[in-house]
Amino acid sequence: MPVCSSTDCPHLQCVGEITKEELIHKSHGQCQDCKVGGPNLWACLENGCVYVGCGESHTDHSTIHSQETGHNLTVNLTTLRVWCYACGKEVFLERNLGPHCPVPSTKTLTSPLTNNTQGSRVLGRSTSLRLPPTGGCEDLGMETEEEEELRPRGLTGLKNIGNTCFMNAALQALSNCPPLTQFFVECGGLVRTDKKPALSKSYQKLVSDLWHKSRPSYVVPTSLFQGIKAVNPMFRGYSQQDSQEFLRCLMDQLHEELKEPLAEPLDNDQHSHAIAMDDDGPDDDSPSQEESNEAEMLIPDGPDSSHSFGQTNREWQKEKNLINDLYRGSGAAGSGGDLDKDVDTAPIVSSQGTIKSAVHMEGHCLTKMSSSPPKTNSVWPGMSSSHKKVSSFSSTKSQKKYRSVISDVFDGTIVSSVQCLTCDRVSVTLENFQDLSLPIPGKEDLAKLHSSSHQTSLIKAGSCGEAYAAQGWVAFVMEYIKSWWWGPVVTLQDCLAAFFTRDELKGDNMYSCEKCKKLRNGVKFCKVQSVPEILCIHLKRFRHELMFSTKIGTHVSFPLEGLDLQPFLAKDSSAHTTSYDLLSVICHHGTASSGHYIAYCRNDLNNLWYEFDDQSVTEVSESCVQNAEAYVLFYKKSNEEALKERRRVTGLLGVTEPSLLQFYVSRQWLNKFKTFAEPGPISNDDFLCSHGGVPPAKAVFIDDLVVMLPQNAWDHLYSRYGGGPAVNHLYVCHTCQTEIEKLEKRRRTELDMFVRLNKAFQEEESPVIIYCISMQWFREWEGFVKGKGNDPPGPIDNSKIAINKNGHLTLRQGADSGQISEETWNFLHSIHGGGPLITVRPNVSHTNASHPELEASSQSKEKI
């Protein structure tokens, strides 16, 4: 077959035809000389040769075969990596290994378990998974030949496709953040999303092009630009946009597409009943998945589904009465919550660096109108008892926490405190941030920040006076005199101090004290609780008034190394590394209405600075960078100990002595180890379930999630970082598979019952009472029963469609609501709970009127 390669290996022409099925078949075999099994078997790619030999972890018969026969090319049967003995390096096949068999873009070989994923029951077995061989230097991203390269990777420009310098500068600055870039380059198999517009896929492709070994002069970011315009219409058209707003929009969308729920420990009872349903529940009469997915709020015209609805009126009425009796017997006559619950307001520091007020509900996790579900031992017709038990338990939807590579890299935490000066009550709030928006202080602000009296008051108040504690009167006077002649000398430390300084709340900005129940004078200040791996700083250079915008052109000096956040840490902060080095800086030249963006970035491979101006990439000096008019800066934690640890592990991986045990480690955590200053404990939870097995959904791409390490490397990493758990054997979790099947059965049961009840409702000519339900909640429930989401929708929330008139809840005019029968409401409410209950009664006594009057009534468990 014809093969081409970016490495121009002259021996690729000798490769013969081979298919993926043949490679998989060979991977199950043995070395033809020593009869040892896999993994780490190598197959000769010479045309007409069928030799399979062991690697260097055993007797290395594959190398001996090459020396004796002169066959140069061999492929690892587990990773599909191709090695040329003559060239002495890895080569890359850019075509196919045979008809209809694409070569994996990284170093993965689909697990043999892939063929079992067609049937969910087959996946439920505790099946062994075949994984990549022991990781080497390449798994830690260590460059082996970079010193010989005259032009390192990453020096690729971006074409301006219509006033897009704001985007190009932001992308180059983000691309030169190693923790994020290495994730998209080396953990590309983890970039999986079904959310439109799949911006993470576009960004992964762009990063791969920017850091490709072929080192193109520039690339055109068309796909990513189209995706960002689909996410936010603000970026449509050809007008100049704000680079920092683009960054925030891009990072938010990447987080949304790549986020995964954090594993939370559950007690045994709770976990075992999370989605429990009796296996003996009736599913013989349930519609198929395809038929169920066709069920809608309104039954379409046409023949009935596979279910028989040919019940007599007497039989159907009997079932309806049974449903209503069961519901009323459960004590769930009302579902409305108390509308007058107390609320607690507390200040929150937003990611934009501003203080806003947040409302914390007492006793409600969703809305004020939510109510607890009815507790009953009754069972719905056609539903199992265990399903009913689960329903009452799962009706309260807990707020899940999520993480992604974006939150891992950029998230920090600020603790904000507001103290009432009358009663001394302190309200404390924690809030995550992904960037700090810092003000640029003027002359008066600088004088306050640097004055000794202000230092003393700040230090006593627990704010950021430590930043200037070492400065004396002489230095302050000299700087003040210089500011009169050459303007104020503003440093990045000044901007941080201005952001973290205390703020007096008085006059029109008085604080609403929860204890005093009045507006009081207060003091507000904030500190850093946890520091991010990469600190993104945005300087507020633009002021947007009602009719015009202005730009602050003050030069802010910033350090290339050693930015210290220690003065701004909270006293109980557990942060160890607080020193940061500059990675990249985005600059804006021009005015508030027009201008041009460029970026200065430090290449991580040679530690030299480069200017990225659209397509142009030019090497610059450090002094050029320090004189730049900074707008957005990216700083990375600095930790020399982390570099030493990587060298130690690399040395351990170079030891050729085979180990008796191999350990599987998260590929994502290894990426942290090689790029983070503080990678944290080993976390294998991203490929394990709570039972210690591989979740069925991840079994297909398990080789994208793990790397196999020898025992000596694992022992060193575990003793240094802790965490885990230790994994020597991978298997598909049978418990998770059983829960998935039970959850699927619950979906079918709920959907089937709804279709039956709703069809009967459609056939009623003159219903006595109509129940209203929020379409927003109904769409969440519909997505759940149709398999579009794994989580139940939580309690019914009719708060947005209800309005309180004279003490009665009625349907809000124009509300996004649907109409269901009493039996349907009772069915849904008995499972999910919530409320409030809103009904509409057609007035049948006015049949001659052109518009029948509607009488709205409401019932609630508690009086409003």
C-alpha cells in the first residue's frame, strides 16, 4: 500500500498491506522464538513477512529479527507505534494500515473489549482489558531530540481572517500555557464531547497544528472562529472585539464541553438505592427504546403504539381511581412550598473581580416553591416497589460539582468577608475565580496604598498591607517625587494591593446586616484561599461610560519571574507555592474605539520570548516584553522541586530491569505531573468507578485514559504524592452495568406510564380539571426518560409559571407551561415531588360563550 510520512523515512516503501483485524489477531499471539505472550509484542511490517517477536522487556527477539533479516520497520501491537531500526527513530504513518482502518492519532490501539460494547450485558462481565505497554519518557512528554532542532515547535502564526487580532493574540497566549496545551496534544483521546458546536475539538485541532512537528509558518483558525461565533453572537461580524472577553467565552465553553462530575463518596445504603429498581418489574409490555422516544406531550395522529389501549371505560376508570387513591393516601394533597422563607445574603467575589450579592436559600436547594416529596409505601400500577422507594429518595436533586482541565489549570478560590461595624458580625463567602480583574490605581490611590498609616490600618484589618510592610518613608517619598515628574510608577503588585485592599461600605453603599436587620456601615475585604496553577490577570484598561469609552494608558510594570502572592493569602490557606513566572502577555495598542492586539509569549522548549503579531512571529528581548503595555497576563507557578521530581521519574523509567508488577496510572494525572508545579495526589478516579472497576462507558477508550508504569516508578510517585488507588488489574464494573440497566428500566417504566395516562387525557372530551406543569421541568424530565441525560430532573418546579394573586397561586399569563391530567400530575409528583400545584377548571356552565371562563385554583401543602 502507498504510505507517506512527515518524517521522510525512506524505508516506508517496504511496508506491505496489513489490516487492523490482522494486528489485533497477532496481538493475542506469542513471540515466535521464545513463546512469550503480550503485551509489548512487535510485528514486522516488511512486505511478505509475518514475524512477531517480543520487545526489550523480555529477550527483544524483534530487534534480533531486524538485524538478521534487514527488515527495518516494526509496529507495536498494543500502541500501533511504528519504529524504524535503520533510521533509529519513530516514524508516523499518515495513511491507513489497510482498507477502512485509520491509524490512531496518538498511541492507542482499540481495546479488544470494543467489540463487546454492542451488547450492554456483555459489558457487564468482569473482563480483562489490554492496555498500552510500560510508559517511557514519551509518556511524560520529555523531548529527546529537541536540542538538535534549530527552530522549536510552537512558533506558528495565525492568519487574520477579518479583524481577528483579538482572537489570535488570545489563542497564542493560551497556547503557550504548557499544562493546557500538553493536555490537548498528549491527552487528545480525552477530548470527547457531544455538545455543539464541539469547540473543544476545534481547539484541539488548532493546538495540534500550532505545535506540529512540521512547524508550519501559520495556520488559519476558521473552524474555531465559526464555533465561537455560534456560542456567542457578539463575535459575529468583522468589528474589533475585546481579547479578554473572547478568552473568558472560550474557556467557559471548553469547561462546559469537557466537564465531568466530581466523584463524591456515598454511603452504602444511599449508593445501593441510588437508581435501584426491582428486576422483576414488568418490562415485557414496555415499548422498545425507539418506540418510547417517539412519545410526546401530544399524541400524534396515526395508529397506536405496540401497547394495547383497548381498555373499557370501566376498567380505565378503575385504574384512574386506584391512582388517585394511592396518591391521596400518601398525604401529598399539596405540594406548594412557603413563599416567605427567609433568605440570607452574602457577598460573593465573582471571577470578574467584582463583588456581587448572592441569595442563599435556607432549606431549599433549588427554588423557594420546592417541597419535599410524599413519603409512602404505596406502589403505582406497573411499577416495582423498589422503584417507588427510589423515587421518594431521589426527588431532591443535589447540586453536583464538576471539574475539567480548565478548572484544574485556572481555578483559584477567594474568601470574601464583610464585617458589620455595629454588631461585628462577619459574613464569609468562598468563590472560585479563573481570572483576576485588577484596577489600575491612580496617584491618590497609590498614595494611600504606600502610606505608612494606611499600611498599619490594613495590616490590623487583615488585608494586604503586608505587600508594603517592608517599604519605609524614604522609598515612599522618592517614588512620590518621581511620580510628579514622570507620572505614577504603577507595578502589578500595586494593582493586586488595590484589588485586595479593604473597602468601606457606607453612605449609598451601606451593608445590609442579617443580624441587625438594617443597613449598617461595614468593611469588606478579601483574600486568596487557594492559588491556581496558572494565574490569569486582567488589567482594567477600558472604562465604558453611557455615551463613550476611554482607555487607561498607564504603564504597569510587571515581573518576568517571582510574582509573589504570599501577601494576599488568607491565614488558613494551605497553599505551598506562591511564586509565579510569566508565560505570556496580551497587549493592546491604540484607543478604546480602535487598535491592534499582539501577544508576547515565552516558548517552553527554549525559554526565549517571541512576539506573535497575527501571521508574524519574531524573537524579542526580555526588555521589549517588560516595556509592553500589558492587558492580560498569564503566570505559572514556579517550583524547582517539580523539575527534579520529573528527572528522577525519567531516570526510573529508563531502568531496563523488568518489574513483577505493573501499575495503571491516570494519563490525565501524568500530564499534571509533567506540567504542574503541584500536581497533587495521584488521582485514578477519572478511569475508575466508585466500585473500583472501569465504568462501561469508558471501557471502549480505556487506553486513552491510562498509562502503565513499572513498580519502581509507581513506588516513587506514590511515596511522594500519595493518592491512588493502586491499580494492577482493569476490569469492566459489573455493578455499574447492572445499575445502568436498572436506570434504563426506570426510564422505560416512567415513559410508558406517562404515554398511557396522557393518551387517556387526550381522549377526554370535557375534563373537569386541568393541571399545569412547567415545560422547563418537563423538558428535563423528557430528556431523562429518553436517555439524553443520566440524572433525574429533580423536584417539579412550577415556580416560574405561578403568580400569587390574593393569596392564591394562579397560572402566570404567557407562562411556558403544559397541560396534563390529574392522574398524570399525581404520577409525576409521587415520583419526583415538588410543586406548587396549579390547576385550571373549565367552566362548563357557560358553553354558549365564545370564550369560556377559566377559574384558576391552587393547592399547597403550606399556607402562603
